[in-house]
Amino acid sequence: MGVDIETLDKSVREAFVPRHGSERVLYFWPAGFRQEEMDVQGYLLATQERALFVRPPTGLFRRRTPEVLVDLDLASVMNIDAPKRGSQRKLVFVDPKREYVFSHQQPDAIAALCDHLRWARLGFATAFLEAHGFETELVTACLEPVRAGQFDTAVRNAYILLETKIRHTVLADPDVTGIELVDKAFHPETGMLNFGRTPAEKQGVYFLYRGAIQAIRNPITHDFDQGYGKDEAFRMIAFVDILLKMMNQGLELKRKGRLR
């Protein structure tokens, strides 16, 4: 198993064409693929979203270009089976179109791919938070709950982190919470972090943070079962990332004397 596509044969690397700028090969394995009653040898590649089986060039005077035999959306996989047959372990994917059978000598590689499939089912946006450039502390707080499908916990962790960062920044006591904390930090006239170039901008910043605490943080901490799905959770976590970055940028501008 590998995670560095640069160690693959150049022709196999060139066979991978990303669908968008964020897609990349996360894992690859040398594997066999059952096609028309024959086992074809090649590489099974896994991105955030797809599984691809690439057959490399073979023979000096034969086919000289790699061939993508499988290009499968992981989100469409309905069933995974990994029965052991003799010395090999087969991996079977089933999607609405057909059954795909792969073979691999190392059970650990099959287990790793099954884990990857589980993450893919949760969705790239959530299962790979670190790929979006989110604040490191935010990824640390939310990544494991997201991977486990505990989306309410992930959202709760994100907004508790936001509140904690605000409290530490303005040196507020632990019992200062909610709107009292937002007022201390972002009130347009008296807040320590009331950044903005005009009174209207300062008021807008204040309402952003106040809304985040009142409309999202309070419900998720008072009633733990909010029933967030993966897409909702990602949007809620992304909003915290925006607020954390805004706060950091505002602090930096204040230090440079560019904001009052």
C-alpha cells in the first residue's frame, strides 16, 4: 500500500485525471481485477471520491499506454464483501451497474480500503476536513466525530471551540458565556474585538458572532440531539472556520493600527 502517487510508474500516474483541483490519490495498491473470466494485473487507486483500476502498459511491442478499466464513484457503492479464497483475499464492490471483483495478497490493504470506503460514504467534504484548509484546532476538534458519523458532536465541538477562542482572546472569566461573552468581545462600541472600518461594519461583525452563538451554539449545547446530517455539519463547521479566520485577521489588522 502507498500514499505517494509519485512512486507509481509514470504512465500509471498520467492515467489518473482528477475531476477537480481538490481530488488526489490518497491510496494505491497493486491488485488484480476480474474481467471477463480473467485476472488482469494493475493498480487500484483510491481518491476522496473514486476507486480506479489502472492496467499499466505491457510488452515492448504491445500496448504502450495505461488503461483505466474501472472508474467507480465510491458514494454509489451499495455493498462491500471481502471473502478469503485460498491464499488471496477478494474484494467485491457492488454498485447499481455491476459487480467489481479485485484481489490482493495482503489483508491489511483490503481493510484499509474498506475504511476509506466508509469515509467516502460520509462524504469527502466531511471525512477529509483537513483537505479544506480549515484551522488546525478546528480539524482536531471535529475530525474524529465526523469520521465516526457523530455529526452533532462535531458541530458542538466546533462551536465550543469558537466560544473558547473568543473567551481566551478577551481574557474573560469561565462563567462569561453566550451573549455576555459576545458583547464583551464584539459590541460595536465597547467590544475588545469590535473590528471594522465603519460603525456599520462593526455592527455587522457583532451580529455575525451573536447569531452563531444564539442560533447554533446554544441549541447544540442545550439539546444535544439536533439530527445534523453530513452536509449540514460541514456547513456549520465551515462557518466556524470563517469566524475564526475573521477574528484572527481582525486582530492582526488592529495590531498594525489599520483598524480602530
